[in-house]
Amino acid sequence: MIKITLKTNRRSEMVDITARVERVVEEAGFKEGACIIFIPHTTAGVTINENADPSVQSDIQAVLSRMVPAGAGYSHLEGNADSHIKAGLMGSSVCVLVEGGKLQLGTWQGIFFCEFDGPRHRQVWVSFLRE
Amino acid sequence: MIKITLKTNRRSEMVDITARVERVVEEAGFKEGACIIFIPHTTAGVTINENADPSVQSDIQAVLSRMVPAGAGYSHLEGNADSHIKAGLMGSSVCVLVEGGKLQLGTWQGIFFCEFDGPRHRQVWVSFLRE
Amino acid sequence: MIKITLKTNRRSEMVDITARVERVVEEAGFKEGACIIFIPHTTAGVTINENADPSVQSDIQAVLSRMVPAGAGYSHLEGNADSHIKAGLMGSSVCVLVEGGKLQLGTWQGIFFCEFDGPRHRQVWVSFLRE
């Protein structure tokens, strides 16, 4: 398992980690199979979506905040119940196929770390599974 | 990696791809492990749900459209911000276990390609991971 | 594939299955790779979230029930359309890395079986993939 560290800057933020994951695949010399990208946090998630127009990322955050408003009478008293729920909706891991040592993503796809309770220092765990 | 191609017919549509994935597993002669079904698009997703009553599929689409309405003042100006967000909620891949050369699904489960910005020509990427 | 069985007690309930999955990993003697936790049902899902404060789990259920209300004019006539949709939002499987024979989870993470149409007897399928 390889650990990527990152620092987020806002409460809610989508950080494109595609290039960092690609570098991990390259440095590990992993050739054929799948790459698992796992988030070891409960107020952050990971998703794959469009990396061309950044407005897609802000639209995703805006809709999630409308569906799961901050401070809407939750039982959890740490002020981040919404962050936990958004993390659950996005998910804790994604799986990307690897061929010839390269991550296989569609033309417009990028891998995004989804911060929902930042700013914080965060980790992303990357591992490989054999074909 | 094996590529399945499909043609969707409506803007929003759930296409049961279970039989096509089963055929890929059979033709590959893959016996034990897991099958990854990955969608290389950012306005389509994949999910596992009931394949008996088609009304479940229309209910899923109806609720997603109520949660993420089309044309609701998004920043992304291509008219498909809702499609990107729905794809994110469903996810870009599913994992199904394989035993004795057969996909292991529950009695009522089917694998559905989730089109959110059709009609389009689409791909589904299938690969196998060893136990 | 190892099958865990469980009995849920309410219509909507999140059951922490972390310890049971850990026991399966230990008993299988599996050392390095990933553990797939798959739910073979269409009205239940699985997610990873905070296991310290149980109010996080009730908040998740409350928000899902507000987003997908029971009995809100669905086409599916078995009275559990909402359960199918919630299961789709949570997802049918999670993937957790394994190192040195131990599940690798973040400090606050637990694995939760998400019952949306209980009480019922349910299964969880666990399998391993090699690094």
C-alpha cells in the first residue's frame, strides 16, 4: 500500500488526484490489473468525474450541499454530520483498471478526492490487484 | 480488458447488462475471483439492483431526477450538469464475485448501465481480478 | 467466498459488521491484497463510515429517508421502492485493503450493513483478491 498525503484548503473541495495516482502506478512498476484508491477518512470520499470543466466539480458540491444541508438538526454534535453523509454518498474507494502500466480512464475522467470537512491534512491509500 | 459497446435510446435509461457481462466471463474462461465492470464515461454510471420488476428502474430514475433536477441553475453550461452528478451518485464501477466460472449475484440482482445523457453510443469495460 | 449471515431488527438499520469481517480475514489466513464485501440483496447496501458515535448512523438513515421518502407515489407496488433506491445510493459492495493479515481501515472507520427493508435474515459475501 502506498500512502499519498494532501492538504485541503476549504471545507468542501474536490481535489484532482489523477496525476498523483498515475505517478504511484508508474513508480510501483505495476503493469496489469486494477488500482484501488481508498480514503481512510469518514468525512471525505472519492469519485471519478469530469476533469475538463471545473464547474462540474462545483455543481456536484452545490447539489450535495442542497441534498444534505449543513447544520440541519442532526443528532451528531460535532457539526460535521453533513460531511459524514456526503462522504457516504460518494463512497470510500474507487477501482481503476491498469493496462500496460497505465491507468485506464475515459477521455474526460479524473479521480477526485472529495473533502467535506476541511481544511485538513488527509491521506489516500493506493494498492494494486492482479489480473 | 474486454470492451462491451451499447447504444442507449433515451436521455435517462437503465440498461440491464447482466447477460452480456456473463457472456464475457464465460468467453474469457475466467473461473475464480472478481469481475470489475467499469464505465469510462462521466454522464453514465453503473449499479446493481432488482431486475424482476422494471418499475424499480423507473423509480430510481424518477427519484434521481427529483434530487438532481435538470436545468436547475448549474454552472456547467453544457446542459448536462445533472447527468454528471447522477453518474457520481451511482458510481463508475461495480465489483461482482466469480466462482466456478459464474457471476455470483443474489436472486433478484442485475447489473445496470445507467445512462443519464443519452441517447449515445457507450462502452462498458470488463476485467478480472484473481482470488 | 465466505458467507456471513445476520438478522436485522428494524426496517432501517445500520449494523456494524467490522468485527465479523475481521474474523473472516483472520480465519481464512489471507495476508496481502483486498477484501471485497458484497451484499446479495436489492433492498440493503453496505458502506464505510464512522463507528464511534452511533448518531452518525442515525443521521445517515434520517437524511436518506428525507431524500427518498417511503410511500411517495412510486411505480413499484411492493411498498419498498424507497428501500431499493437507498440501497442503490449506498452501493452493493465495498473494498478494504489487507496488509499483514489485517483489514486496513482509518481510525474512525467501520463497515456497516445497511438494512432498508427489514427486519430480515440477510447475507454478506466476503472474498479476497491478491495483491
